[in-house]
Amino acid sequence: MRSKEELKAAVCAAIERQSEQIIGLGEAIMDQPELGFKEEQTARRVCESFADLGLRYERELALTGVKARLKGQQSGPTVALMGELDALIVPDHPRADPATGAAHACGHNAQIAGMVGAAYGLVAAGVSEELAGEIAFFAVPAEEYVEIDYRLGLVGEGKIAFLGGKPELVELGHFDDVDMAVMIHTSSSAQAEGAVGIARSSNGFLAKNVRFIGRAAHAGGAPEKGINALSAATLALSAIDAQRETFRDQDCVRVHPIITKGGDLVNIIPAEVRLETYVRARTTEAMLDASHKVDRALRGAAVALGCSVEIETVPGYLPLCNDPDLGELFKDNAARIFGPDQYRDYPHGGGSTDAGDLSQIMPVLHPAMTGASGVIHGPDWGIADPAAGYLAPAKVLAMMAIDLLYGDASAAQDILQNHAPNMSKDEYLQQQKALFRRELFAGDQTGRMQREARHGDL
């Protein structure tokens, strides 16, 4: 039986031999970005890679997800190595899709290349006979929380229950056979001093679609006969801004609304104005408190202008809690490539990821690794160092899988024994489904409010 060190050396050498193919996959995905729940071509590339490796796979999980498995010689835990399929909307990115504005300005193309690269290394090195348990190679859809109206339409059609990929996969039971999950997010020199790092946590969020409903009238000839929905929306934005000093610093609350529709014609009093916003926070309790204050500001603006406001709230993602034991394995293996002096402990992050949802119910690690340049989610983002951006994640993921499942999988068993999940799957689903809500508040003298708790029929 080969030692762990011999297995790791064999896996890394196999990844190097396949470097041209792994890098080519990442670059091909970069040039064909697709938005969440629409990642048909990216999923096809993943399927082709698994087929080349002789791995049996499931496809069309949560519409576009793909999962393959590599079984060890003995039974044991299942470790998922994950990569995300989708892009986001950055229309001025030089490699954006001209029709959709989609661009891989977040490094998900590198995640898929790294996950597939790990599969190449582990299969080619023949490690399965010396492992206990299974490795699931999981390409997951729709991490970027965009096109909310489109996804709500999918919910209404019964095609999905949640607006994010990993929550939907949890709902469908595709993580029921997974005991822990690991992925690597690409970072750039503009983000951090070191080459690799881990933040212990990041924000969760919920999302709101808001519609102010006024009354149209001639803006020049009869403005007194109208009710200006744009004025109500503008007042609501000011009221939300006035709430900011009430948010505790330690809760890391972020509320960032945008106006998606400001009216129809300049000579007509705006009768319909639409907003979208996230409400982010470090804890679920702080997120719900901030959500209440945002709703209060929206209703107050409707009262002030005498219009109505429709507030649709949907669950986003829960706060990320990185598992410290998985973090130590990552730190050790990343040091083999970048050196121990290149590791950094990152502070709490104000962004959000649906890996946070998984981290509430199982051990999860979502660290960062360099390889890109530019500003994340910006038009200058891209993989600048293919060895660091594509090959290093593949090697680290593969070496972590070996550490976890080598021999009798004692390392994975220890992590599972030490880990106390924050909630069960059923508790998670119940909590998140309860966030689906739509209310219509009449801000005229009657002050009527209709509130409807909904899920699945939005």
C-alpha cells in the first residue's frame, strides 16, 4: 500500500500531465459563460470530461448540475469536491456573451477546471484502492443570485423550489449522500496579500422585489391627479439609508437596493416603479431585523405618497461557517504549492455564497486561492496565472480528498465526530421556505395590508 505522500505525489504528477486539457477546459468555459439554471454547454463539457475518465455520472440535477463518483476500496464517508457552473452579468467584460451580458468575472470557470482536474489526477493515479468511502465530483448550478424574476418564474412553474443551486440540490436530496463538501474560490492579488486564505465566516442574505404602485397622469398638465410612484421609491431609499446607523457594527449589515424600473415616459407621472435589494448580515437574526426595518421604510414611503407597495421577500443564502478542521487540511496542502508564508486568515466577509447553506448542515470549506487579476465581479477580472488558477486548486482538492479518506478514512471520521451542525436538513428547509412572502400594503388613508405567505406558487 502506498503512503499518503506517495499518493499525493502521484496525483499531482498526473494533474501536471493533463495540464493542457485542464487549462483548456477553464478557458473554454470562460469564453462561453452562461447564467444560472441555464448552464447547458458548461454542463455538457463536464459530462464529456467525466466520460473520458470512465466515471458514471448523473446529469440535469437541479436542471443543469452534474455529479460523478469515485468509490474507494472500503465503505466510508463521502466527500464532495465542488465547482460552480454559472457566470454573472458583467456586460462590459471583454469576454462577456454579447447577447446575455454573462461573464466569468468571479472565477467559476476555474472552479470547474479545478474540480475536473482533481478528478483527472485521482483517477489517473489509481488512488481508489487505498481509500475508504467515496469522492463525489459535483458541478453545481446557479450560485450567483441574479435574474430574480426569471427564477421566480421557474418557481411558479414548479421547475425549482429555491433560487440558488445548492439550496435546490439540498431540497431535491442530492446532498443526502454527502457527508462534507470542499470547494476553492479564486482570488486575485487585488483582494489579498497572500496566495491562499480562509475567512471563518461570511454574510447571509435575503432578497426583495419591490413594486410601488401609483397613479398615472399628465406630468405637465395635471400632475395633481397623479400619484408619483418614483417619489415614493426615492423616499423609501432615503428611509432605508436613515436606518443604517441603527445596524450594529458587529452584524455587518449590508442593504444595497437598485431601481430596475423608474417609470414609462417622461411626460407621465410614474405609476409603477420597481426596486430590487439584498439584505445581508452576519447572522440570521440580524438579517431578519434589518429586513423588518427595510419593510417599514417601504411602507412608510407608501403612506407618505398615498400609493401602494408590493413587497416580495425570498430566501437568499445563509451565513458561511467554514469548518476549522477542514481548514487545517487545506492550509497544509496549499503550503505544499505556495509555501506556508503565503497563507492568510481573512476577516469576516460581507459577500454571500450558497455554500453557506451547506455549512449549516454539514462540514464545509470555501477558501480562496490566488490565480486571477483584476477586481472580482469587474470587467478586468480573469485568470492571469493558469498554474495557480487552474492547476493548484485541482492539486489541493485532490490531496485533501486523500487526507480525508486514506486508509480507513480516520481523518474524515474525526471531522464528522467533532462537527456539530447548526441545524438539520429538515430544519433548514423549513426555515428557508418560511421566508417566501408577498404583501401588498395600501398607503392611502385606509392603510390596508394584505400579507400572503407563499412557497412554490410565486
